Amino acid sequence: MSDLPGTIEIREVGPRDGLQSEEPVDPSVRVEFVDRLAAAGLREIEAASFVSPKAVPSMAGGDLVMAGIDRERGPRWWGLVPNLRGAEAALAAQVDALTVTVSACPVYNERNIRRTIAESVVGIADIVEAAAGSVVDVVISCVFGSPYTGDEPTGTVPELMAQLAAVGVTRFTLADTTGMATPARIDRVLHRTGVDVGLHLHDTRGTALVNAWTAMQLGVTRFDTAAGGLGGSPFANGAGGNLATEDLVHLCDDAGIDTGVDLGALVEAARSLEAVIGRPVPGRIATHGPRSAAPAV
């Protein structure tokens, strides 16, 4: 395991991606969840979304979430924005960094963002200019397969990254939006894009953790995950939840990879969601406990 990194960066997206497909959760409850995640040691947290509440009702009140969080804990706070108006609202709410999405699949892009890919690139350029020094991470969805066409747009992703780099984007995350990735696809795409990217993995087909392991062996050190394994796209039927944060931390702890996260506190934060959503969370470690807690046989 000498090829594995010594440390990785985890961006917790549970407060946004994890809850966006659930029934609306009061901003005050979302604040409590965010503070639990920060207390567990997570240093990058996507706390809110600044999309239209008509489009995604569960994400209404992003400004209230940002106003209520305990900033003394010190994570970098991220906000998802769909356009320039959303970026301006996020920056006014004192978000530290922005995520914005564009899809490698034209059909998904038009259904999710209501723009062509070319129009999205122009819109992202406006966001980068407005952010004026704040980090803007472009999350490219459907990189490993499209829910509409089935295609794996391996060849077009580097071209899209080059177009975005030309308008000032310096950070990219590749998303497996509906869980189509496999280790072979991870390897194939990363050999085209390079490994200076983040990965946003969904566990629809049970491959998210092995995909993360493969990516770490190839040199990727940034991952988006969601506590409890919640999440999914409201614009792609059948999209499963995110790679569970506690599952990745558990694996890394055993492999000697530093995440900076207290697994016990993280598991408690993930389990706290069960009372909020009214059912068990799908994350395996949240459900079954870490290895260290396994009963003796």
C-alpha cells in the first residue's frame, strides 16, 4: 500500500447533497447537523445551497444556515450556486468558497441547469469574476456515465476542463452522478484528466468505496462524501446516495491515511440524521459500527 497518500481532504456535502432530496429540514436543524460535523473534525463542509427554492425546496434558507453556524470551529464553508445570482447571494451570506456544476452530458445539463454546456461555461466565467479571489470549484457531473445516454464522455471531459480553465477555473471535481463508475472507469478517466482533481462518488451500484480506493492508489487526494451516505440528484431518477463519509474515514483509518476526522463523533453525527429523515441512514459504518466496535466472536 506504499502508493497510497499519507493524507486526504474530505469535503462533507451531507448538509447540501445529502439533504437535497429529502423533505425540507428546518434551517435550525441543519445548523445543528453542520456544527456536529465541524466538531467531528471535518475541515471542508458544503453547508448550503443557493438555488431557487422553487427548484429545490429542501435547500431553502441557505442564508439562515450560514448565519447560524458556529464559525469559531473554523472549517472552510462551501455553498453550491447555480448561476451569478446564486453566487452573489452565497457571497453575501459569507460563504468561503463556491461549488458550481456543469455536466459532461448535454441532456443532463439542460435538464439540471436549463442551459447548454456552452452557456454554462459563460455563466461560470461570470461567477469566477464575481467571486474575486474566492475559490470556485467546478463539479463536472456525469463524467463516468449519463443516466440519459449511458455514454462515458471520457474524451470530452479534458476538453471541457480546458475551456473552463481558460475562463479562470483552477479547481475541478469529477462527479459520478448516478453511480456508474467502476475501478476500470476511474482509471480510464483519470489517465485523461490527471489526478489533480476531486471525486464526487455516488454509491448507487455499491462501488463508491472501491472507486475511492482505486483513485487514492492513482494519486487522488480530494473526495466529496456525505455523512450517513444520504444524497442523490433530484434531476436523475434512481440516483443513489453519496459515498458515506464515515465509510471512507473508517477505511482510511485502517490504512494509515490521515483524514483529521474523529470517526466516533462522525458516526454520531450521521446517526443523528435518522430522527430528522425518519428512517435509518444507508451508510454501513453508521449502521453496523466501526471495526473497533465489533463484538468478539
